[in-house]
Amino acid sequence: MHVVVVPRNGYINRLQAMASSQLLARFLGASFSVCWLPENAAPAPFGEIFESRNDLSFMSETDLISDLGISLTDVPLYVNETSLPNGGSLATLAGHDRGEQPLIDAFMQSIERVKPEVAVIIAGGRFSLAPGSQPVSWDNSAFRSERSHWYHELVLNASIEAAVSGCDKSPFIGLHLRYSDRSHQTPNRREIKRAVLKVSHESGIRRIFVASDSRKELSYWHEELTRLGLQPWSFEPGAELNGAYSSDVHALIDWRILGNAQALVYFAQSSFGYEAAVAAGAFAESTGLEPNAFLSVSVTARHHVRNVLSAPRRRGWLG
């Protein structure tokens, strides 16, 4: 049996899907491949992200379509079974709006029933066999430990690993601030400061690695943490990150560094920070901050007003 994952969404969602799928393949005693398709949320080809000496096999979309006899856009949603061009059977899992975890029981029943030569999983998040069908948000310490081990086995592109290995190895706390697409799901600065000070006090660590997709917030927290007597630092890319996907590589360097922290403070709604705490093996020591209710309402209202005001021009009413 051969398990193929087609990871979707952003890079960390893709890593979750890859880890989950390979763990499933190992449970089934199956071979495993990744069909990596760049998209807007993750535009870099796999060679820009992964080192060739990984225990990962990548296959092209063309080869996968040839094996399946159908295009990936024709793979039906949820759990399905069909025949392969060679007469064998195919089982597919594409959670889409329902997610993969709620469909795990049905998928495993399908595999048991048809004993497919190939199982294709199209996913953009984590899922586990352990609990069976559960809500998408399901997770537990055993599954986090499995993923942490998988991340430590993973070898990213040489430029990413070199940047991470060049950092000071002294203990540090990671602070991840996600704003670009999560501005409606953020805590306020007071909550962030309280959490950082608490984790610093409990751990006795004053070095704080700060990663953010907002230059404004990055600057603010460098100044604020210094004022509080802490020692903030961030990864500053040099000339080595000048390629077409430099911002993607920079983000993955940040994620890899966060994965070496002794504890993290992150936005609970961000898989980037959540999975960095998992990778670090420091999930229990870390703090995931829930959205501030007032900020969520305020940001949503601003987006609504902006959409209303821009509607005439967007719809061509102004000529």
C-alpha cells in the first residue's frame, strides 16, 4: 500500500498534514510520498523548503495523476473509493470544510474494506488515528509528542538549518505575534506582556526571541521588553535571503528557532505558534493567548466599514 499526501494551506498546516499522514502510513506499514503543490499561501517549491536527505519521497502532480487516472481537482470531497487504471483500488480522504479528524473512522473503515493499493490524503492540518473521529481541534500530549519527534527528524533546506544553527544556543523564551491574517484573533498588548513576564518569572529565563509578521509590533516589543529588563532578540536576515521566496524562508527560520525555545507565548488561534510549541516539546510550559473580545469586535467592525466604503469603486459604480 502507498499513502500519498497532498498538503494544502500555509507551510505549518502542510507540515501538520505531512506529519499526520506519515504517522498513519507507518501504522499501516505503507510506503509514503508527498505531492507538494505550491499555492498562494505556500508558493515555494519543495526544493526551497526541504533538504534532499530527508526521509521523505516527493512525487510530481503529473506522476500522481498518471497513477490515479484522474486529476486532483476531480478527487471527491470527504471519504471515497474508486478504481485505479491498473484495476487496483484507491481510497481518498479530503476533509475540506469538515476537516480530516471527524472523518478518520470512515477513512480507516474504507481502507479495511477495499484494501487499496493507493490512499490519497488531501489535507491542510493535523489528524490522528488514536481517538477516531473527533472534532478538528482534537489533540493530546501523546500525539503532540509524536509530531515533535517527526519535526526533529525533518531536515529543512540548508539555508534554513544554517541560519538556525548559527543562533546563540543559550536558553530563551519564544514570543510569536501573528497579525497579517489573524488581526481579528489577537490578544491585546497588556495580555501579551503579562504572559511573557509570567513565563519568564517561572522559567528564570530573560532572553526572549521575538518573531512577528508585523514590523511595527516587532519594534514595539523589542523596546518594551528591554524596558522591562528582559533581553529581546530576533533573526535578522542577511544577503543569503535574497531569493524569490526569501520571506517564506525567513518565516520558516523563525518557526525553526521557536521550536528550540524552552517555552513560548503565542496566539492560540495561530497554528504557527501552536505547532512551534509542539516542535519545541514545551507545549505544557507554553502559553497560548486567546483573542481579546473587544479587539475582535473592533477589527471586524473596521473591516466591515472599509468594505462598505470601498464597495462603489470595487463594483464599478464610480465609472
